[in-house]
Amino acid sequence: MKMAFTAVVKASPFKVKGMARIASHHPIPSCFAISLFFFMGVEYTLKMVPSSSPPKDIGFLLTENIHGFLSTRPVFNSLLAALNTVFVGMQAVYVGWVFLVEERPRATIAALFMFTCRGVMGYCTQLPLPHEFLSSGVDFPVGNVSFFLFFSGHIAGAMIASLDMRRMKRRRLALVFDYLNALQAFRLLATRGHYTIDLAVGLAAGFFFDILAGKYAAWKSNIMPSGFYQGADCSCCNGNCR
């Protein structure tokens, strides 16, 4: 029994040399493994936020000075809100253009999937509005009468448009959208219009629903070979959806 155990230990990849070899061949998963144990320690030792206190958001803490600046300058805050509304309009125009003019439905399908999912999740988990929220009558949704916090449709919509631009080799335009999206995220944190988790999940949702829409378009092109999806949005010969 002892000899068998010794043989198993010697063959195990969890020896020092085996671990070093794994880390050298798989550095990114190895970093994730280290972070797993790190955040397990953080999770089990952190002091929970009392139910009577507002949520703790690192993004809010990092943008505290900008929030103070905007709270004392409502005109400048409204200007940024108006620019943000223009950017949302740009996203909508691009998604509509590629569907109606270029006859490529993938970005539109992704946006429809995304906003439907956002509506369901936003209704099921209704987060409290941050106490320091800076509203503006020219922001989108117009007037900020009510809106879902989780997750950010602003960020997800811009990501869907950017991914479509990259597929069509419109890299400069995609880069512009990425920069504007980053500024949009920074502003949403500074005005307390979204929590950090809303923005992070919104970014992931843009990727996810773009992939989902691509799979849907590829599936439709297979069952409708002479229809709207053939050639218009997919390169179906090699299975790569545009």
C-alpha cells in the first residue's frame, strides 16, 4: 500500500516540477487558479456591508472626485449627459443601418436578444438607485424617470456595434466606439448612473449576445439557404458568420 501511494505521488503533476511545467505551459489558467484562492480568502474574511448602509462600490470610490466636480456643475453634467445620449443614438443608427441598408441582421439580432434579457434580469433583480445619483433631463433614458440598473444597455449596445465594425474591417470606427464606450462607462460611474457590476456584465453581455446572434444567423442560413441570411450576413461555406 505504501509503495502504491509513493508511486502515485511520484506520478502526480502536483509536484514542484510538475506545477512549474503546468504554469509555464498554461500561464493564464495558472493565474486564475492563484486568484481563486486569493479571492476565497478575501470573501471569507471581508466585513459585510450592513443592510442599513448603501452598497460599497469600488468604481464609485475611484470616481469620487469627479462626482463632486459634476455635482457642483449641473450645466456641465447635462452637457455630458447630452453627449452620452448622442452616443446612444449613434449606436441605434448603426445597428439600424446595417440591418436596413446593408441587410446584415446579426448586430440587430444581438441587440434584440440583449435588451430582452436585460429587461427580464432588470425586472427580476431591481437594485436600489444610488443615493448620490446625478440626474439630467437630457440623459437617456430621457429624464431618468425610471430605468433598469442591471445590466448596462449603454455598454452592451456599444460593444455589439463595435464587434460588428471589426467584422467588417471598420477598425478605426470601432476604435472610436471603444473610446467613447470607455468614457461613457467612466461618466456613468461618476454620476452614479450604474454600479460597477452593471458595466462589467454589460460588456460581457455585448460579447455573449453577439456570439449568440451569430449562431442563430448561421442556423437560419442552413435552413433557409436562399433567404435573407444567405450571403447577406454569413459566409456559410466555411461556417463563419459575419
